[in-house]
Amino acid sequence: MAAAKKGKEFSTFKGRPLVRCGDEIYYGSMEEPYVIRMQIKSKKEVNGEQIADKVTVQLMATDPYLSPRRALIKSSEKKGLFLAMDIADIWLGRALAGKM
């Protein structure tokens, strides 16, 4: 018998999906009205490991009928992934709660 297919499980951060493809990270669900896109613009080496140095954070509407320019709600550049994830969680939480 064929085994039942399971949906692919994503990593999560504070209960929301976190998906990385190369130097782009998406935070949030595409089924909700907003999602965060983070782009790693530069990296630096620390103890032999490459870590994100400059990260662009963008709050975007998930409406497929909007042009990419209109889908962009907010944008900022942060130093390091920790600060980028921090502001991403705040922006997404406020946007989904309708407190923008």
C-alpha cells in the first residue's frame, strides 16, 4: 500500500512559517494577508562561518492581483539577521492585527 503523503513541514519562528531559498527568507504564511520578505544583501565571516551582515526587511501584501510595487507596504535595512527577524515579527504581528 502506498503511504499517505504528508504536507511539507516548514521551520517556524514564534509560531509562523520560516522558509529560506538562497539569500531570501520568507516569514509568515502566504494564506494570510501579509508576509515578510528578507533579503540578505551582504555577509561577513565570523569564526569561519558566513553570517548575514545587511538584511533588507519588506512587509508585503499577499494579494496576487497587486503589482509588486503596490504589494510593498514597508521596507527597512537592518544590520544582522537578529535585528531583521525582530522587526519582521513586530511588523507582521501589527499588520495581521490591523494595527498598522
